Amino acid sequence: MKLFRLAAVLAVLAGPAYAQMPNLNLLQDGPSKSPEEKAAEAEREKAYKETLKKIPDSKASNDPWGGMRSDPPKQSAAPKASAATSAPKKKSGTAAN
């Protein structure tokens, strides 16, 4: 009886491990393509690539709130002075938060 219980426990424990084993297929899934099928696939790929070339590039701004602003954002041509040359800022308030 103990041997039967041991075999049952091992079978229950081995079930999930067996289910996780990968299903390896070392053979091809089917026969190779005929020359006509290869030519048709190459023609489809060529037509697809030509269609992609016809799509125009998007040059418009992608700013959905652009019409809501009163003035356009300003572009700064000159970089700001570094913080090392400016005067140190004074701290205000208390340190107890």
C-alpha cells in the first residue's frame, strides 16, 4: 500500500513538470513552396514596399493643444548663463517640515 501511495504522489508531482516541457518539432511543418508560390510572394512583397513609399511623411506638428495657446512658444537662440556665474540664491522658510 505504501508503494502505491508513493507512486501516486510521484505521478501527481511529475504531471505539472511534464506539462511544461516544450513541444519540439525538428521536421518542417510542410512541403517547401513551389517556384510559382515564391514568385507570387516576392511580387506581393514588392507591391507592399512600393505602397509604403507612397505614404507621405508627416511634417505637421503633433500638438493637440496648439490652437488653444495665445502665442506660440518662444525659441531661445542663446543659451542661458550657467548657474555658477550667477549669485547664489537665498533660502527662505524653516528647515522643520
